[in-house]
Amino acid sequence: MLTINNLVYRIQGRELFEDASVVLPTGSKTGFVGKNGTGKTTLFHLIQGHIGADAGTIELDKKARIGAVAQEAPAGDETVLEVVLAADKERTALMAESLTAEDPDRISEIYTRLADIDAYSADARASSILKGLGFEQDRQNAPTRELSGGWRMRVALAGVLFSQPDLLLLDEPTNYLDLEGTLWLEKYLATYPYTVFMISHDRDLLNKAVNSIIHLEHRKLTFYKGNYDTFENTRRQQMELNNKSREKSLDQIAHLQKFVDRFKAKATKAKQAQSRMKMIEKLKPPAAMFDEHSAPFRFQQPKGEPPTPMITMDKVAAGYGDKTILRNITMRIDPDDRIALIGVNGNGKSTFAKLLAGDIEAQGGTLRKGKKLEIAHFAQHQMDKLKPEWTPLEHMVDLMPLDNEARRRSRLAQMGLTTSRMDTKAKNLSGGERARLLMGIITFGGPGMMILDEPTNHLDIDSRDALVHALNDYEGAVLIISHDRHLIEATCDTLWIAEGGTIHELDEDLDSYQRNITSSKDNRSAGPGGTGGTRKLSKQEAAARRAELAPLKKSITDAETKMSRLKIELEKVEAQLADPKVYNGPSDRVVALGKDKARFGAELEGIEEKWLELSAELEEAEQA
């Protein structure tokens, strides 16, 4: 399908690709991964012919149709459905020609081709795709100008999916989808009949929707078979084998060099020394393989003792102007809460985040916050807080007017910005760099709570992992709105859902929620065969089933929380025992640390055994 040979491309003197070569097989579903800013989107522009390569070739099947999401989202009087139907240009052109054609042979050709491309089921297919991406029937028939930017991008995505190109290029398609839309897209792409080449940093999507990975690193392209987890394991093994081979070669060279250095001046050993010099020249150790650096995140810890509870809500309503979006919210947030807020886009998740952050006032009910509670709110619209003409260093001057430049740069380094990017204007930073800068600014004072609305949209996979570690180290409360399942599962232990015009706690885990979404969408796509009564009965049964399994799931969650805490304590003890300085102090201290290690290890082992038993019991109960 696609062959790239010895590709070279430079931008502003910086080389993005250096003799890069790869083959994308026809029919493959391939994820495209690599660090932010390494050139993934640029490669898509090169494939589409928007820009030209400095050297090398990009070869495509001559008849292959390439499809990518349009950069300009539609915003006119055409309905959503009309825009999607128009995306299949061949069908649109043939339908128009069929109205004016007079030559009988040409008319026959037109109708034969329309039948071949299944043109007469187009409305149903387009509507099904839109439904999967969250458009109910009334929205499908509404003009695109009434939609927000995020929803218009969904229309653009629906259009390219409907047109079914031979090579489908997708650049972070889940950035404007909610969890429900992401799950639908995952299933759609896994069964897409042609070739998919997709830039994504969504680990779950890359594990379930693709069967191969192309990795961009050190200006080269490497093809791996399998999903993301397989790629990661394969690459890790390759790195270990490569670096062991390198160490062996370097040891051999060092051994030979010692002989040369010792005997090169002796006439009796001159020939042997010369022979070994030639051997050294022939030995070429492989280049060291290593991960490209991914800077960590580091958040300031909450200052002072956090209030308990932090926030209480009693029958709270929220919205904008005369329009109420959410009502009857009765919830509380405590200092150690880790909450994931899920639900279909448009159900009020961002409205709730703004309410908690104080960006909007409650329209009714009682909302109480602890005294001096500081809340850091990260959202895409918060990017406006950055001054585009200012560099990150100038932003720090504004926050640290009395400190010297070294301290300001140190603070920026903690945010994960490199020295060169500290003097780059904010408007010229990458999306990931701007996200890091904004997170650093909003958490500068040590907030007691963080609200993160889609924080991973501009972050690569390693940066997402770094964010997970930073959030787990942060001691305040956290509320996350995200379609990134890995982030939710790694940082949150409570699920809240926005649905039915309110917010409430979900009495099931993320896996169960995903299964319910998938099954309900499968039932809807099955057509009119099922009745409303059948669906209602299944909901009642599901609710009863959830209630029956809730105590078991809570026990598993409690065990996981204890395991996490014990692992942290064990790591602290092991770190102290690994420090040579501890052995220069009192021997009692070493003995105490040894006992702590043994105690934490034994407790962890016991909890892990209990967790395994409970998990097996849950699995058996769910399959019953």
C-alpha cells in the first residue's frame, strides 16, 4: 500500500527524517507512535503531497484513495448528515450526473457503479457512523453552524470514515471524542475493510484497534507486528540484546587495546600488536539503543492541612444564564478522593468542572467549600491564560518577581521544559509543552485540589505515564475528565457520571461500564427487532446484578488501595536501605529498616493473595 524509501526532510534546519524507510502493508491497521514534535503529523503531510521531501521517495498504489480528517471543520447551513454524505465525492458526482446524463450506455455505467459502491444505503451508513460518534437523529438533521468546534470535528471525522478511503490517515482522532465515542471508534477501526494509519497516544486504542506499530525515533521509522503492548515488549527485548552485544564488543576492544598498548613498542610482539589493531578496526559495536528522554511532571504539594470535607453539594443546580445544565447534585469531595468523571459529551462534565473551580456560580442549592481551599483547573480553554508572545521564562518572572533567573529556570525544568524551550514564545511551543507550562502555572501555589479536563490530549504516551506518576505522588484531591482509560484506571478509584441532567456516583468499575456501553450500542445497531420493554427489563437485571456484585467490587478496590500504599512504603524503605549513608549511622536504624521491609513485604504478599482470590471470585460471578 505505502512504501517509504530513504526519506529525508528538514524544517528550519532541523532534520525530522534521515534516510527513513518503511513499508505499510495493504489492509493493515497500523498505529504511528513517537515523541511529541518528532514529525508524525509532518509525515502525513508528506504522504498526502501537501509538502515535498528533501530526498527519498514515498510510493503509493496508483489507484489508492487517501482520506484524512479535514483541517477546516464544516460550519454552514448544510445539515450534519448532508455534510457526511457529501464526503464521498464519487457517489456525490455520480448522483448528480445521473440526473442529467442522456447517453444510455453512460446511464448504465452510472447505475452499475452506484450499485457497486452501495450508494443507495448511504443514508443509513452515514447515520450509523454519526450515531456511533454521539449524534442523535435531531442533531444529524441540524445545520453544522449550530455545533461547537469539537462537535464539528466529529462531523469531519464521520465524513472521512463514511468515504472509506483505501488509506485512512487519522491524527489523534480521539482528542475530540468522549469515552463512549472512543469505544465505538475502537470497534469500527478494528473491522475497517481497508488500510488504516493512525497517529495516537491512546494506549487502549492502540492495543485493541491496530495489528502493527510504526515507531518514529531518532529520525528513523521502524515497523513492528502486533499491538502497542507487543511493540513495547519487543522493543525492550531488542534494546537489551543490542546493548548486551555492544557491551561485549566494547569489552573485547578494551582487552585487545590493552595488549596493543603494552606490546606495540616491543619488536618481538610488534606483529601481534599490529594484528590486534586490525581486529579492533574491524570490530564495530552496535550503537547504543536508549529511550528518548521524557521529562517528568512535578506538582507542588497542598499547603497547609486540607479541610474535611473539601466540598459539599446539596441539591445544587448549574448552567449558563437562564439555561440550567445540571440540577439536584448532592455529593461531597474529601482530601484523599481520586474521582474520574465520565459521561457522554454534552451532559455537563465541563460545566461541573467550572462550577467546582468557581468559574461559574451555582444557580440553586447549597455548595460549600473549605476555607482557603485553592483549586487548580486545567481545561483546553484555560490555554488562553498563557500569553502567546511571552516565553515560559517571562511567565515565571510574573509568578516569581523576587527570585533570580536560576530559580525560575529550575521551576520550569520541574514542569518538564528543556532549557531551549524556556526562551521560546508560548505561541511557538508544541501542544504538549503548552500543557506542561499551564499545569505548572495553575499548580504553582500548591492547590488542595486539581481538576483536569482532558489533560492528555496533547501528550505522548511517555508523557502520559509521567503524568500518572505525578498525580499518584500528589497528596491533594483529584477530579479527572478524560477519555483516556489508562489514565483513569491508573489514578482514580471512584467513578462519577454525568447523565440525566445530574452528577451521581457509578456503582460499577470502568470495565463493566465499557461492556454496558458496547452492548447497548450493539443492541441499538441491531435495528428495530428489540422492543422498549425488553431493553427496560435488561436494565433492571443489570442494576440488580451491579447491586449484587457491589460489595465484592468494593473489597477488590480496597485491596488495590492497600496494595498501592504498601508498595509506596516498601519503595521508601528500599530506597533508604540502598543509600550507603544509612550504614554509617546507628546500627539500630538499619535493623529497624530491615524489619519494616520484611513487615511491608509480608503484608503486601497477604493483600495480593486476597486480591487474587477476590478477582477470581468476581470473574466467576460475572460469567455465571
